[in-house]
Amino acid sequence: MASYFFRDYRRFYATGEAGIRSKPRLNLRYEAIFGENKDLFEGARVLDIASHDGRWSMAALACGAKSVVGVEARPEMVDHAMANLEHYGQDPDRFRFIVGDVHEVLGSEDLEVDVVLCLGFLYHTLRFNELLHGIRRTGAHHLILDTQARRMLDPEPYVRLHREASQRIGTAKADVYTVGASVLTGRPNLAAIELMLGCYGYEVERLSDWPRLLADNPDVSGCPDYAVGRRITLRCRNADDSAA
Ligand SMILES: C[S@@+](CC[C@H](N)C(=O)[O-])C[C@H]1O[C@@H](n2cnc3c(N)ncnc32)[C@H](O)[C@@H]1O
């Protein structure tokens, strides 16, 4: 059964926007992202892409990470993240949040980490090559992706284009390529994700077992996308373990 991780960190129910449609959903996401990958975090240096209110940075530290760096484009969300981690007594030497566009930050900062979290972000961009190149530059041996993946079983790789309104917290933030209020984004299916990962030296190790998580927690509502495989959680590893 779900451990309800966020019962001990209730501030995240109030400060987060994305995923707060249902508290059980947030807690079950914790099981899929961390519960099934606990072995990755002890002593690890972690990069949290699109760190929002610091929820997953907090979870990484609680799972034994040595340090975490969050990158988030919206300064008000970084304020929440800082306040949340301070509130929960985290050592300020173990966490840092950078305000900025993740593609720019990955290109300009020399971040060296062991594990990258890319949760709820891949479908908010079309700049996949910059993103994956930046992830590879960190030298991470593992990447955890939590993302939408329509037509997951379709063997043909494709990316469905979207025009995303950028004003709402939780959506794509306008970047240097944005004209007006909409950001051009794309949603790759699983075949496209695998293809892109392969180009940057990563491969899917396994998918989190959402069918089992949902079967074990029948009271949890708010996960229809995970239930039908329209959203998935992937554990990926650096296939040659020599990223530079
Ligand atoms: C759907 S939320 C995901 C939050 C969290 N990672 C999760 O999975 O629950 C997307 C987050 O990405 C942030 N974001 C959007 N565009 C960004 C960009 N170009 N660089 C960094 N963060 C961005 C948003 O501000 C928001 O906090």
C-alpha cells in the first residue's frame, strides 16, 4: 500500500499547482518515482528538472540523497521550494535552487550529478535535443522520467505538437523562442522517447508498475492517465556509463 509520503510534508499540498488535483495522486506518484527506485538515492547527487515547489527535491533528500539541485523557471515556485525545504529542517548545504530556463541552465552550468529527475516536464518543451544533451553533460548514471505518453504501444515514434498557454503556473514557461503567449511544445510517445534517449546514450531500464500500484491502492482517485498508460514513469540508465 502507498506510504503516503506527503502526510509528513503537508505544505506541498498547498504550494504546488501541478498534480495537486488529488493528494492521493501525489502520494502514488511518490511510490512510482521513489518507492520503486529507492536504491538510486542513497548518497546520490540529484538534479531535479522543473523542480516546482521542491516536492521531489524534498523526497530525494528524504530518500538519502547527498545533495539536490533544482532548476525551475518560475521564481515564485523557487521561493516556495526554498521555504518548504527550510521549514522541514533540511541542511541548506544539501540543496540549491536555480531560477531559469532549464535548457539555458543545463548549457551554462557545469552540474555533476548521479541521478536526474525529469518529472512532469518532457511534454512542456520541444527542445528535446538540448534537454537530453544537457542531461548527458551532467554525467548522470540514471534518469527518472515521469511523462505523458499517448499511444504508448504504437511502435512508430512520433511527437504530437501542442500550442501551450504559458501564463498558468505548472505549464511551459515562455522562453527565448516564444512569440506572444504560447509555447510550442511536443508530446513524444514511448517509441519516440526510447529513440531520443538512445541518441544520447540512455536506455529504458524499466517502467514503474502503475497497474500494480493502482490495484494495491483502489481508494486512490485522480490517476486515470496513469491507469490507461497515457502517462508513465520510466527508469533510464546511461547505457555506456561514460557520459561527458
Ligand atoms: C507540470 S509541472 C511539474 C512539477 C513537478 N516536477 C512534478 O512533476 O510534479 C511543470 C513545471 O515546469 C516548470 N517549467 C516550465 N517551463 C520550464 C522551463 N523552460 N525551465 C524550467 N522549468 C520550467 C513550471 O514552472 C512547473 O513548475
